[in-house]
Amino acid sequence: MRRKLAAGNWKMNGTTADLAELSAMADAAVRGDAEVLICPPATLISAAKSAATGIAIGGQDCHAQSAGAHTGDLAAGMLSDAGASHVILGHSERRADHDEHDDDVRAKCRAAWDAGLVAVVCVGETLAEREAQNTLDIIGGQMAGSIPDGATGHNTVIAYEPVWAIGTGKVPTTDQIGDVHDFIRARLERRFGAGVGRSVRLWRLGQSRQCSGHLCCLQCGRRIGWRRIAQGCGFCPDHRGSERQFDLKTTARNRAALLLFKNTQSVNGQEKRRPVSGAPSFCVCRRA
């Protein structure tokens, strides 16, 4: 059975002063039912690994080559050496800002596997592509081009990122997420076989740039408010009965769930929302 996976991508945010937050998260992570992954800036990977026992630490990108004259880049082996176990590849911001294409992501994925890292491969459509009803064609093409042969549930995670929902205030519906996840699962099974296809975990990435403090329902991916998390619920109203699968009811777990996405601050012991410009994205797998 696939274990649920909750992850926070800190993007270009965070310094060593922020690592204290990981201690609260680590206490909850070892008692929860989901694996917790944090992807801080590369400068914090080693320190984060030391500060967060029980939490997986990942990188946000890697180079396709293992070494060479590539100023400013990081090899997958360097991330592993620093303590990372995962690496995000093909994020929409990398594709847009650094002109990365599927072939680039595919090469990086191979490099990540060679270094013993789990590759978190991101796929997703723009608003124009969705409005043109090309979503599944885009996702299918990205999967075919970005994922090398040899993918398994042990070395690969697929992250669905509706690019049109990042920083726009637009929220994908449960049906929209479900349709894409079903398509991704079917494509994985067709290419790699039912066993492998069913073993690969799927994320739904969301962005809290406009609505800091929001998380996704751990069952279906629908966005839920931070107040609901603070009240001890990680699920939307339609999936309240699933709470026993991922219990967030203790104070420590509430705090960890909030701090996971770095959209809160602690003031005299009380959690308050912190308006963050360009806040880190959050990711929650849709199914067990």
C-alpha cells in the first residue's frame, strides 16, 4: 500500500533561523501516518537533515551531469552527500524561468536515480492549455518526455501542478484533480505495468501565494482553510470520515501541519497567519 506523502517546497525562502520550525514538525512526523518531505534551499539541506530527524529532506533541482564546469549548478550526488533523499525536477518555475524542457527533466531524472535520489517529476498545464481542452495531451506528453524508462514506486513520484492555479486565486476542483490523477495512473500502468503504475505516488501541488495558510484535503486534494487544520482536521467536509487515516488532532501535529508550509508564525504560543509574498507551494498525495 502506498504511504501518503505530504511535502513542503520552500523555494527561495528560508535561512538557518527558520530551521527551528523543523523540530516541531519532526515530533509530529514520526507519529503520523504520512511521510513528510521538506525541500529547503540547497544552502540549508545539510543543516535541515541534522535538525529534522524523521523528516525527509529534498533538493529543488539538480544538474544532469555528475560533475563539470557548470558554475552555480548542483549535481545530484552533491544533494545526496548533503543529506537529501529526494529532488524536485521539472517544476513549472524551472521550465518557465530557465527554459527547461522535457528532455532536460528526463536527463536530470536519470542523474537523480544514479545518485540514489527519489525524483519528484512535475507535470502540469497552463490556463491557455486547459481552456483549449488540451490538459491531458499536455500531461501525457510531459510524462512521456520527462520520465525515463526504469521508473518505479521507489525512485519516482509524479507531482501534478496546475500551473494556472499558481498565484491566480483560481482553485482546481476535486473532479479536475481526480481526472488528471486517474489519467496519470492509467498512463503509468500502461507504460510500466500495473504493479509499477500503482506503486508510484501522486502529488497534487498547490500554491498559497494568494491565500497563505491553505492546505489540500489529504484525500481528494480540495483546498481547505487553515482554520480547519488548526481545529484538527486535514480533510474537506466530504471526507471527514478519512480523518482516522491521517490524524492531526494533537497540538503538536496541528502545529506541524501549519509550520510545514511556512505560512504561520508563533506569537506567544498562538499560531497566526503570516502574509507571505511568493509563499512556498505545498503538495499532498491524493490517494493512499
